[in-house]
Amino acid sequence: MKTINYILSLVAMFVFASCVDYSDATESVTAKVQVQLPKEFGTNNGLEGHTVLLQLGSTTYSAKTDAEGIATFANLTPDVYNISTSWDISAAEYKQITGSSEANSGATVSGSLNAQLISGAETLTLATTLSVKRDIVIGKIYVAGSKDNNGKAYRAGQYIELYNQSDDTVDVAGLYIGLLETDVPQAYTLANLHTDYADSVVLVKQVFRIPANSPYRVAPGGTVVLTNSAIDHSVNAPNEHNLLKADFEAKDKVGGKTQNNPDVPALLSVFNIYPTIANMNLTNNGQGVVIFRTTADVSQFKLTYKYGKTNGTQYMLLPKRHIIDGVDFLRHKATGTDVGEKRLYTDIDAGFISINATAGLSGEVVYRKTSTTAANGKRILMDTNNSSNDFAVSASIAPRVYQ
């Protein structure tokens, strides 16, 4: 009975919280955000001059940290804000801090607090983590789909695109692509994962792999397009794209209706919760993605049922330590994006991204924005370890194109 009463109390709290309306607040408040450096830094040197962002809907407020690492925001309307910060450090700075030479392209310090209530004069602590900049990142995710020439739903042109950030050619042979579980309600919340697995794993519903039998080299600024159907989709739907030159295709091997291209090599299926679906199951209103490398036998990774269940679908527990990059792509509901549905820890993705449509079929692509462009025209894409900052949404951007 105590357990039941506790659960009912929690439900009541959530219902109350979701109904709070701060729009009629008349008194502004001042909030202070204390940035806390990653544990690798050892000291509090370098706290000054970093930008902290508060986001409320489409409005963003910014302030710089002082010598104590405090950013002060005055005249705020009490409400629920997303708070974030990020800055880059060079390879030399990374080596000085950690003693390691692994960060050839530098590193990023980042942190976030999502759905944080600011209601009075208070100091909030914003913890940060240190992450090495990746050579290969997730550059685009297109899952929304659109309408075909007859006005019907069209999802065959979905794709995931990888991008080589580095100045060197990178071999992506053997790289794994994991699709995060998309159940509603989710199979495991981050709180559930913390309780059962001490924040060490994420849940995936499918895993695919780029074949490792021969090198697959990607030039600096080059891309890798992964799709279910490598055909010219623009013929079938006005907002779709020509994917004839996609790099890899998740073949439909169970007799579905997906049209495959025999000239495009196959992605390897490593794990799949769907007995009747062989290709990528890309949920059209939001699909989180991770890429990872490991020498372990991924097919032998541990599985789990939904939190609290002992039967039903079993999801793969992907150890967090193997993940190179991850994007928390959440569904956009009529009431907005629920950050409580995040599947990735903040040290993988401190934020999230969503399309604007609530049910997909909008042709919207989430893509990584350009940070800088070199003299030779090569773009360096934003990589602050926070998809809320790094990604934008477009209904017109084409494969292999960035802006």
C-alpha cells in the first residue's frame, strides 16, 4: 500500500507540474548559474568568460561567466528553462589538462540542465563534462517522411548521414549504427537506467554495421549516406531526394514493399527487435541514433525486457563506453517536446533536437550546423556535445549538403 500511495503521489505531482502556468507572472527574477568544471581540470582555473544560455521556447538568453564561474541573468520571467553551456579547448590544452594526446582535433567542455524551474533569486549549479572531438559525427537524420504525388504518406526516402570532421581520411569500415528504442512510454527512462545499470548503458532496438571486409575510406569533409531504399525518391514525392548514390542500404530481406538498389552495398543487420522488419525502423516523428566502435561481439551484448517486466520484447544494452557520437532526436508533440523522454545521458548528448511537425510527413531534416569553413571550402560542423545547439531543422536541405 505504501508503494501504491507513493506512486499516486508522484502522479499527482507530475500532473500539477504540467498544469502550472507562469505566463501571468508579474515580478521578474534574477537567476545565477554556477558553472562547475569537469573533474579532469582539477582546479577552478578557467571559469571566466564562458557563455551560458537559457532557452524558453524559441527565445534564448545569454550571459558570460565571471571569475567565479557565475553567469547572472536579470529580469527573467519565472518559468521552466533549458540551461546549457559549451566551449572548445585545443589539443594542447587537452594534453596539459589530462596528460593524454588522444584529442588530435581538440575537445569540448559542455553541460546542460533541462526543464529547470527558475522562480526566484537562486544559484543553480551547471556541471560540465569533457569530451574529445570526434572525427566521424552524425551529420543528418531524415526520418520525417513526406507526402507523395498522390498526397499519401511517403517514408521510403528516410536516411542517416555521417560526416568526416577531420583533416584526414577516415576508414568507417566496421562502424556500428544503433537506433535507440522509441516506445511510448519508453522502455527505460534515464532514471530507470540509473537505478538498474548505474548510467552505463543505453537501450537500442536495432543495430546495423558497415561491412568490415574491406576498407571504406571517407575523405575530409566527406559523407556516408545510409538508407533503406537507394533510389530516386524525388520522382515519387516532391519533397524527397535522389538517393541513387547512397553509400549503403539496409536491404528488405523479409519480402516487404521497400524497393532496393542492387548496385548499393548492404548494411549488415546485427540486432533487431522486429521479426518482420529487416531494414532500419526509423520512427518518423523522432529517432535517436548512436554510432559506435568495438572489437567485442556485439551480438552477445546483454538484453533486457522493459523496465519492471520479465517477458516481452528484449532490447539490447549498449555499453556507453563504446559510443562515438549520439543524437537525442525526440518526438515533437502538440504540447511541445518532453525532455523527460531523453534516451541519452548528457555526456553523450547534453541536449536534444526535434522536428517542428507533430506527426512527421513534413520533409523536415535535422542537420548539424556549420561552425567554420576552411579556406579550401571544407566545413567544420558544430560539435558541442549538445544537439540543441548543434542541430537545426530544414525541409529543403539536400543529402551531402550543409549550411
